[in-house]
Amino acid sequence: MVSVQSTKRVEAIYPLLKDVALSPDMPFCVDCIFEGL
């Protein structure tokens, strides 16, 4: 179960991750990053 604190953190950084994911210069694995949180 995801704690509220972790959810807030993900919500805070998700826009940044999405910007990076949409950047053609920075392809990366979103699942890999979220596994590391």
C-alpha cells in the first residue's frame, strides 16, 4: 500500500518526469524510476 507521503511526492515530481519522458533527447523507463521511489 502506498503511503500518503509517497503519493504526494509522486504527484509533485510526476510533471517533471512527464516533461523528461516527452523530451526526444531523454528516453527513459518510467516504470524503472517509480520502482526506485
